[in-house]
Amino acid sequence: MILNRISDGISGPQRLTGLVLVIVNMFPILGVILQDWGIFQLASLYWVECLIIGFFSFAKVIATGCRDREPLKLIIATLCVLAFIIHFGFFCTMYGGLVIELLGERPRFSDVSGLALAEMLGTALRTSGSVITMLCVSHFFSFAWNFLGRREYRERSPAMQMLQPYSRIVLLTIYLIIAGSAITMLGEHFILLVILIGGKTTLDLALHVLSHVKPSETAAAESD
């Protein structure tokens, strides 16, 4: 069932955004080849991508909340927005802490703190700013094409949208932490880094397609 939904999505409405996702996700390979990126640089880049996903998820929660102008629903939407800021901020802090603790360059990152996270963000922006820009463009395009263009906001509540990104980023985070730790132990060989990027791209594409399947489309497919 899941494989069928991924296959249908890749050949369906998500085909264009999926193609953009794959192309943009291949650019870190150039960083590995031309700028000698290691596992920490890649992990920092993907942590910044998590922040980007959080930003657009925040915009989606607001958009779904503004859809209805009833006072009670607006209050609920406001609470969802505040809750999202708190729990997603906590998630990103924990994720960044794991990257520093498990993959950080010692003694440069001697501890996990807000300053260390800020330094990791600044380093990522300096060393991979062009790739981060392309990731922003990719996620904005997906937001405009799928969420606004295909009117996904009409079929989601603020509470549903608040939890929606976790099905994607949690699995990606687990994959990157486990794979990154394994590469750290085995040695940061070029082929292992390329495999990491390829695996992340494949998993990201599958989760992207699944996250943009509209409830009405799922119901229609199950009734066929």
C-alpha cells in the first residue's frame, strides 16, 4: 500500500516537486568533492534543513488556522501555533545537540549549548550557504505548488498540520544520526558520504510524497 502510494505520487502531482527535491539533494556531493566536506558538515547542513522545514511548517499552521474566522477556531489555531513553536524548537535543539555531541569536531565544540548551536548555524551558512539557499527554494516551491496550489490547507486542521512534519523529519533524523555515527567510526571515506547522501535523498523523496497525499486522494484510492 505505501509503495503504491509513493509510486502514484512520483508519477502524479508530486512529480515536479519531487524532481526538484532530488536535484537539490544531489548538490552536497559537490561539497564533498570540491570542498572536502565531512560528516559534520553534512549533518550541520541537514540540521539547517530541519529549521527550514520548521519555518514552512509554521507558515502552514498559520495558513490552516486563518482559513476559518470563527472565534473558537481562531483561538485553537493560535494555541496550535504557540505549541508548535515550543515543541519544534525543543526538537531542533535536541537534534542539533545530538549532531554536536556525536559528530562534532572536538575540542571546537566542547559542550552543547545555545552558543554552540549558533556557531554551528553560522558555520553552515558560511560553508554551504549556496546549498542552503537551494534547499530554501526547493521547500518554498513545494509549499507553493502543493500546499497552496493544490489547496492542501483546505483538508488539514491546525492540529493536524502541527504534527505533520514530524513523520518526515524524525525518520530522517534517526537515519542521519545512525548513518553519521557509523561513518565516523568507519572513517569518512568519499563513497560512504555519497551513500549517506543517496540514502537521505531516497528516504526524503519517499516521505515527501507521502506527506503530500491528500486525505481525499487516499480515500479515493482505497475505494477503487
